[in-house]
Amino acid sequence: IDSIIVNSTALGFILSVDELLFSSLSTPMSLHMMERLQSKPMYDLSQEEELDDDVVLGRHEGTKVQASPWACISNMIPGKLLLVIIIWFLALADYYYGNCERSEDGTWVSQTLFIPKDITLTFCQAFLPSLCPVESQDSPAWIMPTGI
């Protein structure tokens, strides 16, 4: 009986974790909106309950869609998530190609760092550095150590 009590307590905790996370991480406005939601039935079965089982099964078989594996995968992966991953990958690749160089062993290491001559930037220098490069000092402030 002890294991039943422990298991039921653990199950109660597991089932309430999502509500705990939502209540602690949500804004007051979203909590208010969730409290105001009213439940709606997902579908109406009143017509199907009056029909014969074979007729209902025939209707169901007629509405089934044969989906390709690609369609199943595209339904499981949200498009926005895929877009964010692609943008993240492109930004990461841009960072490595713009700020790093390949070493002899194939790893990416930081380029030599030069300090800018002026600490103020124009709009073009801040947001379009490839079009409006920032002037830097002649001597490097940091060089990747070799022979480590």
C-alpha cells in the first residue's frame, strides 16, 4: 500500500507540473485570459449516434487521407521553429565566416583583433559594417596564441 501512495503522489505531481510552469512563467494578462476561456465541444456526434455502425465506419473510411511521410513530418515540425533554426544557422555561419579563420588543424579560431580608432559609430557603420567599415588602429590588440 505504501507504493500505491507514493506512486499516486508522484503521478499527481507529474500531472500538475505543466500548470505550475504555466502559472509561474505566464504574465498576469495571459493568466486572466486562460481563466476566462470557456470549453467548447471539439465535434458533434449526435448525427453519428443515430446511424448504424457500418454507415459511420464507411463515412470514416471515406474521409481518411493517405498522407506521405513528408506530409506527416511537416505536420509534426512547426514551420516557425524550422524558420528560426534556419535563421540561427545562417547567423552562426555568418559569424564564423566573418570573425574567424581556419587553423592548420581545421578548427575555427578568432581573427586578430584590432581596436577601432573612434568609439562612436555612424548608423551605416553600426548596421552595415561591410558597406561602411570602421577604421581601426594599426597594431593588433589581440592575436590568437600559437603553440598551445
